[in-house]
Amino acid sequence: MLRYAVRRLLIIPPQLLGISLVTFVIIRQVPGNPARAQLGQFASQDAVQRLATYLGLNRPLPEQFLIYLKNLLRGDLGQSWFTGHSVSSDLLVRFPSTLELITLGFLGSLIVAIPLGVLISLRGAGFFGRIAERFSFVYGLMAGAIPDFWFALILVFVFFHLLGVVAAPVGQLDLAVNPPPRITGMLVLDSLLTFNWVALLSAIGHLILPVATLVFVNAAPVLRMTRSSIANVMDSDFIRFSRANGLPDKLIIRYALKNALLPIITLSGVLYTILLSGAVLTETIFSWGGVGQYAVQSVVNADWFALQAVVLLTASFSLFVFLVLDLLYAVVDPRIKY
Amino acid sequence: MVSTDIGGQVAGRLTSRDAALAAAFNPPRGQLAVITRYIRTHRAMQVGLLIVLGYALLAVIARLIAPYNPETATSATLQPPSLRHLFGTDVSGFDILSRVIAAPRVDITIAVTATLLALVIGTPLGVLAGFSRGVLGEVVSRIFDLIQAFPFFVLAITLLAVLGPSVVNLIIVVAVVNAPIYLRLIKSQTLYLRERTFIQAARVVGNTEFSLMFRHLFPNALPPVLAQVSINVAWAVILTAGVSFVGAGVRPPTPEWGLMISTGASNMFSGQWWVALFPGIALAVSTAGYALIADGLRDLSDPTRR
């Protein structure tokens, strides 16, 4: 197990190198001169040239890439010419906000979908069972068909404009509320750690709608997977054997759930990584100010280093989640050995 | 799911799930009847087909029946729904109904073309990746792994920034993002099929590697993958609308659902619900149509669910 984990960890750097290279090449094709973008349209041609030389933009691409890698190894992700800060400090501010949003959305989806899926799978064939079946069909269809960004807007209209029960869906805190001191960068966690109840309430108020959006869209695939996975296991020989042996239903269900867990874990992991790259739209609507919005901004402004860093960060996150998944398999299912 | 009576009949004729699908997509004479009978008993699939065909019709005739020109603004700006403008108008005075029904020509065309393009790119490479045991297959697989490790949405808008926002480029980008799905599906099919006797037999009688891959194996690997196409079109519609929503896709005043929702986004905060509501509903109904068909195809391909 440990050897497997180490081997998997060792593959990650070359994978990241490949991703950096591809990103580097693609981003260099985005139209727009970064030196010009940084100096503004009124700067003289001469100044733009000087800055381009200073930034190393006139050197051949392979050389630029090597310089980029060398800086990367030192932990220097470069400078964002749109925000004027170093990219690493930009990300340090933004990544925790995004992580908080998607983690809550992710956990919310699991908490809604898995118990519901279990309940529906283990129901009797009666009236309640048919209703539950109908409900999960209609909900699954809607969640798959409705785009998250539109659903978010509907929530905003109903709960902010019509009912007025949530705070203005802009940003992560009310303007009048002092943010808690920065510990993790996640507002809910920081307010909890500093016992700042005002900030906590405000942060939760701002999280409700975006998290509800993520849960609505992402709980559906988990629900579907839970149901089909349980159905598969219930149909298997060992459950039939347990039945034949006259084991109590409760015990059989426990056996079944344990065995149904593996595909659900896989899907959940994939979902978590999809949430990170799909958070762009939700963040845009709620002006969240996280990594997703930063990514869009850097594409629009040809902000090379910022975009490169975002892609690298997201990809590393995905690779890390996949690694954890594979290790988790062995924990959940003792038959799997690495 | 819904169809219970057909199960026995179909199972009687077709023994394996591969055969059932092969029959569905490449029906020999006589088995077409099985398919039509299957559709006739599967209500979800009927509804899906109806929706998809309805939108296809709209894509053709929308401009003829639209009350206003979808790309010309009227002087009435941000009007709520009324008899003159059934779905209201947006902030620049565009008639929303006319734009909503004109959008399938853009959205559905992009989604369907992109999905087919992804299929055309992904499937031959998938066979190659699964069949060749050499360096070539490994290289193809690793390249596609790389594409999948990218955050797909950021990848899509970055590629669009490189290529420039246009319908053709949008098709290319949506196809590139989706191609790895097909590669994976067909690769796993290929890995399973390449050890089967009919491939060995074909090899023994002297077929070239190319002919083994594409004449003998490919047609057998394809059917389960085709079942994926319909749901993929739904994803492609949502992705197309999504990139247009952040301003990286088609340009205004092209009638496109994502763009229209984006126009109405700020109106949602101040209460003018109609600008974003109607394009969203139109989009959701169309994707639901493809999802329903996909449901039917999945039930058809899985004998235990029939």
C-alpha cells in the first residue's frame, strides 16, 4: 500500500510537467501582447518593446519554458499583470474561497443523495415506493437537463428578489460585516475558530444559494449511482446466499451497502474534481471572487502566468483526488491490495 | 423501465446485450420491427423523440414563424410579457420569443455537430489505443489523459480565446473536450473484444492489422458507444450555452440560449425575470429530450432493465 502510494506520487510530477507544457504552448497562442496589456494602450512602442525584453517575451519559446520551470521549482508562479500581484498570493487569497464553496456543495450532494438513494432502493413495492421512484426519475431528469448557471439565477430571483430571505447574492460577506482574521482563508471556518458569530451568519447567508445550486445539479448523478450500485449488489450471489441462510434483513442490508460503496466513492471523487473546474459559472453569478472567476478574468486579459497557474493548480488537485480515491479503495474493500 | 411486455420478445430473439444494441443501430430486415415495437412501449423515449424532432423542426422553420426578426432590436426595451411580445423584450429591445425559437438553429447545430465530430475523432483513436500493444497506443492514451486532466471549462474558454469566438470554433472546442469520453469507451470495448475468437480467426486468415481493427473489430465495438451519443448532445448544449454565458462563445446578437441567459442575468437581481427565464426553459426542455432518448437507449442495451 505504501509502496503503491509512493509510486503513484512519483507519476504526478511528470504528469504535471506535461500539463504545464501543453498549457504553456496553448496560452502563448492567445492573441494579445502581455507587455502592451500591462502598460496600457497609451504607452510608447519603445516602452512596450523594453518591457517585452525585460519579461523575456522575445526569447525563443523553449527557453521561455525552461525559465518558467526554473521559477516554478522555486515556488515563483510569476506576476499577474492584471491584478499587479504575484500569482501565488492571488491564488492564496482565492483558492480557499473556492475550496470552501465546492466542498460544501460536494458534501451537501452526498448528504442528500446517498441516504435518499438507499431509502429508495430498499423500499417496498407499495405506494410510497412508486412515489419515490417517480420523484427520483423526474428529479434526475431535471438536474441533468437544467444548466447550473440558469438554476442559480432562478434561485436569486425567488429567494432574493421575491422573498428577500437571503442576503444580496454578491460576494462572500455583507459589506458592513468585518471579515474574521485570516487563518485558513475559508470564511465559515475562520469565523468559527474566532467565535465571530456575526461573520459566521453572514458567510452562511452568502453560501446558501451557491451551495444549493451545486447540490441540486450534482446530487442527481450520486443518487443514480447509489441506486444502480445497490441494485447490482442486491442481485448478486452472496446476497442471495445470505438470504437463503436466513440472515436478518438488517444484516443483509449492511452487507449490501458496504459492497455498494465502491462505485459511489469513485463517482464522488470524479464529481469533486468536476466541481472545481465547473465552479466557474456559479462563481461568476455570485461574484464569488474565487479561482473560477480568476480563470475567466485571466483568459479575457491574456494574463498568461495567472492562467497557467490556475490550470496547474486545478490539475494537481484532480490528480491528488484521484490518488486519494485509489488509496481509499483499499481501505473500503479489503479484497483490493496494491 | 416502462416496457415490461417487450422484454420477453426481445430477449427471445436477441441473446446478448451486444446483439440487442447491434440490432438497434444496424437492424437487419425484420428486426426493425422489434425496434419500433420497443419505442412504441417506451413512453420516456417517445417523449424524448418528440422533443428532439420538434426542436429540429424549429431549427428549420423558426425564422418563418418568428413574430419579429431575432437579430433586430425593437424600440420596446425590457417590456414584460404582453400580447405584442409574448415572452417580453430584453434590455436592448430584442423580442425574446423570436430569439428563443431561433436559438435551436445555433445551439442544437453546434451540439450535434460537435458530438458527432468528437465521435469521429475519439472512436478510431480509441480502437488504435486499445488494439495496438506498442508505443503508439500508449502515446494516444496518455495524450487523452492529459486533455482530461485539464479543467474542462477553463480549457474550453482558453481554446476559444486562441481560435476566436465563432460557431465553427465553438464546434471544434466542444468536440475536443468531449472526444476523450469516446476514446475511453471504445478503448475498453476494444480491450475486451481483441481477445475474442472472431478476431483471432480474422487474423489467422491473413487480415492486415488495419483491416482487423477497422473492418472486424470496430463495427462490434461501436454500438454501446453510440448509446452514449444522445446524452452527450445534452452535455454539449449545456457546455455551449455555458461558454457563451461567460462571453467566450458566440457573439451577440446571435440568438443563442446561453447568451440570452447572460443578458438577463442582472435583470434577475432586479426582478425582470422573463429575460433569462424563457431561454433557460427552452434549453432545459431540449436537453431533457436528449436525456430521455438516452434513457431509452440504455434500457434497450441493458436486458435487466428492459
